[in-house]
Amino acid sequence: MHNAQPWRFRYLRHSRTFELRADFDRAMPHADPRTRALHIGCGAALLNLRVAVVHEGWQPETRLMHDPADPALLATVRLTEPGNGPGESGPSDLGALYPAIHERHSSRFPFEETEIPEAVRTALGEAARREGAALSFPASWHLQEVLELVQEAEARNLTDRGSDQDLAEWTRVDAPSVNTTDDGVPDYAFGPRKRGGRAPVRDFAGRRRVAGRDAADFERNPQLALFSTADDRPEDWLRAGQAVERVLLLATVEGLTGSFVTQPLEWTDLRWPLRDPVTGTGYTQMLLRLGYGPKGPRTPRRPVSEVLDIRP
């Protein structure tokens, strides 16, 4: 959420093992009191690490952790030689996604009305399934209900002091370039104000005015992707994060762009009715807006020295 980057990595040379650790100082107690979204973000970072490991010719032996004595330790990734050790189960095409890590950026601009082909939707669903999550594309009355839940969440956020505090802490209205900050959402990545259309797009400006910001009409028929898991534990949140990132990387390869729609997931009573009515089960973890449109700008990243610790 909000480009908070709540992760740290530790590399242990002697065992060729990465540890993924949560940075709870970057949590959002108001919008994310259970740190569910924090875990999803860390899961996305974990997927990127696995992709990079495969790209460099290694196999990642990944273990999700849940140690009450060390809650910040979320996962380990041990580098093994191809063919040695369990590594990734079955044939892996993760390495092919590596270029998309550098190309994928959230886009809060209008998308075309072009429908995503069924074959691409099927491939995206399979990518999510391989990470332990289910992916569905709301349509008809379910889509309308999801859009109404987003609108309800946005209406609540307008008068919610905690939401204003989150925006004040994690958005930047005075950062002219990516080099002037290392986290948060700078105003050049807000996208235009929504003048019309039904696409759910978060307005990171809140009540603030941003000089030179335009308004635009967004999609009349937005295409949303709903992620869910069978359970709702920290391990499931990590699986969901990996599924979200794998889908986003594959979507980038397929020429799609996307943005996150977390507003209704930040309200406990709105999260449950988002679920897929066909199955009626599972826990909704993330909602994405996908489509064909302009890529979003590159947003800041923390320096490597702050997120990576190398040990003997």
C-alpha cells in the first residue's frame, strides 16, 4: 500500500539463504491493523526475488515462516543448483518474467475499452493458481456490486481522519522527480482526477490541490481482477502477494497495465462481500484494475543499503 516498501532482506553467505523480514515501522495501523496488506506487499517482493534467482541460473527453495518468537521473519529462500534440492516444484517459467520487474508500474491513467482476451485471462488465472490463490474477473451484477463497495469505501475515506493521516504520511505533493524521495506516492504518479467513467481509481491527492493536474474520463466498463485464498492467515497473505505480483508481471508481458484497488479491503465489513459469489468461499485479498493503457511512471525505491543486509 502507498509504496511503503515494508520489507528487508538478509543474505546469509554460508548457507546461500535470503531471509525476508517485515519492516513493521512501515505498517499502517489505521488502514491495515492486522498487517495483512503489509504481508501482501512483502509477498510481492518475495516473488520478485524468486524470479531474479531463477533468472540468474539458480533454483529458489522457498519456505514461508510463521514464528511467534520472531514475527518479522516471513520467509526464507535458499539458493540451490538446478536439479539439486526441491527448489521450485515442477517446470518453472519464472525467469521469463524478469524483464517485467523493471517495466511494471502502477498506472492511474484511463485505460482503453478493449476487452482482455479470454486466453490471457486464463493464463493470468493459472499464474495465480500456481502461487496458491484463486483469480476471478467480476462481471454483470457482481461487478456492479464490487464497484458500489469501492464507492462506499471512498465515501467513508473522505471523512475518515485516519485515511487523511495515511495520505499525509505516504504521499508527496512536492517531489518533482523520482530522485527527491525514496518511498511513498509522488504527485506525478497520482494520474489525472476522474471526471467521468466507472473505473475505481484512488485519488491520492485527497483534499489537496495539485498544481497542473488534469482531469480525464476513465473506462465505462472497467476490468477488475479479484484475488482470494482459502484461509486468512499470514501465510495466506504472503501467498496472495506472490500471486498478485506473478499476475502483474505476466500481465505486463502481455501488454497490460494495472493499478491496485485497496479501498474496500481497508474496511472489515466491506471486504467480505467482495468475494466471488460463484464459490461463496475464500477470503478476498486484493482487487486489481487491469487494461490496455499508458504505463505509469517509475516511483521511488529505497536504496539497497536500507533493504539488504549481507552476513557471512
